[in-house]
Amino acid sequence: MTQLSDYRLLSFDVYGTLVDWEGGILAAFQPTLDKTGAQFSREHLLTVYHELEREQQSKTPDMPYHQLLTTVHPKFAKRLGLEIPSQEESNQFGESVGSWPAFPDTVDALKRLSKHFKLVVLSNVDRASFAKTNAGSLEGFPFDLIITAQDVGSYKPDLQNFEYMLSAVKSKFNIEPSQVLQTAQSQFHDHHPASKIGIKSAWIVRPGATMGNLPDNIYDWRFDTMGDMAKAYEAGQ
């Protein structure tokens, strides 16, 4: 049976896995809700938002993520029957991505795992937004390689993003696909496409998460948090 120590590189989804994507979206949308006092369940808001984001990513695969958020914002309000926000309000929603908080276990886990693996970002955001997150809630953590949707020209779950990453880590680190472990929360964006392209994956469940869930869960390892994954590695699992 393979162990975590059989791998040389972890390829991370960031928003949802390392950073609280759902909490960030909800906090950024709260001013739009506050204007009317409308109330919806967390699950309903996230389900509607995820559907709209997915549609927009399919429609405009080369649109930088912060612009995509700005574009989705008025559609989100409209779908919920709310007043359509101003352009300025939608811009603020789009710019919020750089200030979304990291999960409390993230940075410590990255530091522990970096002693044993190359750590690579494979994110659906744009370079500028990720740079803000990295300098902010990720505390300037020095990833070995950063790949964004903006670099690839498409959004996960497009297999092109995974092909791009595998090609990059082969040329930069001479690491084979069999030595790469896709490490992510989202079944939709990460685990299902990783399986299709033939790489193993570690599911960071983040209990209570709504976005990116699918009825069929594919994974080779399963941990509730990044902290649990670091602990498992250190315990020799």
C-alpha cells in the first residue's frame, strides 16, 4: 500500500482548501443582503453562487477571477430577487478575494509539509488576487511554484489545467505524475479531474463545505483539515 511519503509534490487547490472560500464569499456578499434585510440559508446562498460561478467560468474561461466575481455579483443578487447592486459594489465583491481568510490550521500545516514535499499552487484565481492572498492570510508562504487559471487560460475542472501543472513540475523539478498528489477540498474542481488524468488525490474535507461537492466522492486519502494531513504524514501514514 502506498504512503504519503511515496509522493514528492503536493499540488494545492487554494480557495476552499487553504483559504475559507465559502466564508469569504458570504462575507463579501453580506452588504448586498444587508440593504434589504433578506435572509437565506448558508447552503442556499452557496449553492446558487456556485452554480452561477461555474456557468460564468464555462462561458469566459480566460476572464481573470476577480473580474469573474464582479460579473457574477449582479447575477447572484438578481437570482435571489434582490436589488441589483451598483458597479462599485460589484467591484468591491470582486476585489474581496485577496482578503479572504486562511483556515486556522493552514499556514502551520504548509510549513510542516514543506519539509518533505515540493508545494505547488494550482488555483482558479488570477495572479494578482493570489498575490494578495499569499501576502495576506497565507503570511507570505514561499510556494515552490504558483499556477493560476490566468496562466493556463482555463478554469478547473478543465483537464488542461492539470496537464499544464504536470508538464511544469516535470520540467522544473523532474517530478513524474505518479509522484504528484492533488490536495484539495472540491470534488468537482479537483478530485474528479485528477482521477481522469491519472493522478492520486488527498481530499481535505473541510466539514460543512457546500461548494464543489458531488454525490460521488473520489479520493485516495481523506483528512478533515490540512493540519490532520500534516499530522498523518508525521505519524508515518
